[in-house]
Amino acid sequence: MTRHAAQRGADGPSIPDKLYFRIGEVARLCDVETYVLRFWETEFPQLKPNKGGTGQRLYRKRDVEMALRIKRLLHDEGYTIAGARQVFSSETRDSAPRPREPELTPSRDGAARDAMPRLERVRLELRDILQMLSNAPGHAARREHKTRRAGESTKDTGPTLFGI
């Protein structure tokens, strides 16, 4: 057992309470060579240490934790690099907030809208919003000004958002 391995507890090494760590310190904490950390940076976008004015890598505590996690996945749990990448991407996917179903306000045909497919409901809601905006004060004057400038007719053709 190496000296570094003896200093670690059962859960891994204790990370000192510092703002930044140099690559040599992180290599000692992870019990890997510095070139391994540099390689992991190219393979795992989650591991992105800052670089100081001299170009030296400055790892934050979360970077050190990420390096330890990568080491645990690769060395202890036997993942390949691609497999470890997949673990991180699935965790990101699982923790990302899922879009909520939009709440529909009761309208002239609210019951019928609930039975429609989601895309159709969104299309109808957009049509309603467009109609409200078209009836807003000052809208006709802005539209008339734009069409005169373009040399077009000032006839109001109504809402035309995406063929709605």
C-alpha cells in the first residue's frame, strides 16, 4: 500500500479546505500521475480546471471531487472511459428538470382542448395569443406603418403565424 493510499479513509482521501489546488496536489490526492489528469480533461468535459496567468492548472474542490469520481469509476468499478462518460451523461439527463405539461386556462372550448393532442393544443393556444396581440391597441397602426414602408397594400389579412 502506498503512502497516499494509507492516508485515505474508506471513502477516499479527505480534500483540504482550499480554494484552488495545483495539478501536483490533485495527482497526489487521486494517486495518479499528472499526465493522467491532463488526459481525463480531454475525455471528460465535466473536468475543467481554471488556468492561472502562467497557464498552470488550478483545480477547484469540485474539480478534485470530479477527478476522484472519475478514478473510482475507471479503476475501482471497472468502467471504460466511454462507459464512465455515459454514467455522467445519464446522471445529467436524469437530474435535468423535465418540461411540465402547460396548464391550459378554460376557454370557449376548454373541454374539447383537453382531449386534443398536445401539439394541437399548443397550436390553438398560440392562435389565441396571436389574436389577442392583433387586437391590442396600436397593433394596427404599427402593421400599417410597416406595410406602407415596404410598398405593400395596407389591407389587414389577419394572423398568419406559421399558417395558423
